[in-house]
Amino acid sequence: MNLTVPDLTIACMIVSCVIAFGLPILLALYFHKKKGEFIPMIVGIAVMFVFVFTLEAAVNQTIFKSTIGETIRNNKVLYAVYGGLMAAVFEECGRWIAYRTILKNRMGNDSNALMY
């Protein structure tokens, strides 16, 4: 029984990690040179963490434990619609709240929008 991971799989994992971590860092540095600020990027990360990884996850857990969740899980169309709606509601509400409160004074710069 061969329990090794193929070299190509490891290479693809390394490339994925470089892209996943390197590209956002390079883009942040590029837009910082274009007069972008790091605060919108940090706020965007925090909003994503709070609204998607905590609040949305809690709502999903609650719904999927119920009988409605069982129905949604068994129907591919309902599952896709539910997933899209939940993502839209939580991500857009988080973005709206962030721009109306924390980033209120930083909305005039296009690079800040891209940093977010």
C-alpha cells in the first residue's frame, strides 16, 4: 500500500498557496503605492471574518439542524439558492455597515475601494 502524496499534488498545493497568499499581498502593495490605505484592507478582512465565518456560519448551523435544513440539503436547486442568498445577505450587509461606519471618511479614494 502506497501512502505517499504524488509530487505533482504537492507542487499544485505550493502554487495554490503562493497565489492565495502572494497575490493579495502584491495587490495591497501595488494599490498602496497608488495612494491606497491599509485600513480598508484590514476592515475588509475583519468584516469577512465576523459576518461570514461567524454570523453566517451560526445561522447556517441553526437552519441545517432543523427540518427545513433537511429539505434544503436534499434539493440541489434550493441548496444553491439558499447558499447564494445567505452569502449575498451577510457579505453585503457587512460591507454596507463597514462603509457607513468605519470607512465613512475613506470613501473618496478609488484605491481604497480596491484595497477593501
